[in-house]
Amino acid sequence: MAQALVYIAAALLIGLGALGTGIGFGSLGGKFLESIGRQPEQGPALMGKMFLMAGLLDAVPMVSVGMGMYMLFVVAPGVTG
């Protein structure tokens, strides 16, 4: 039973991390396009900032996937019961 809970927790970590990143990228892209539409001359400056934020936003699912893999391959085999 405890091992099943570890598997569920790992699946939630990976799945919700991916879901949150997808929502974040959608919001980031939408706001970027809105700001380019308002001020086209600021395009290159906004693009650099957008790519910086996209890189930071990409770190969240990488951490959650790492934690999920740790739970799957290290914690779950050690749980007995």
C-alpha cells in the first residue's frame, strides 16, 4: 500500500509540474504577443526577456521530474509493506 502511494505521489509530481509549465508558457507567450502588438519597436528587448523567463520557467518541471524519478527508483523499492 505504501509503495502505491509513492507511485501516485511521483505521478502527481511529474504531471502537475508539466501542467503548470504548460499553463505558464501559454500565459507567457500570450502576454509577449500582446506587448509586441502594443509596442513593436520594443520587440528585440522583449524577446530577450521572454527567453530568459522561458528558461527559468523550464526549470520547474525539470526539478519535479528529478524528484519524481528519485521517488520511483530510490524511495519506492525501499518501501516495504
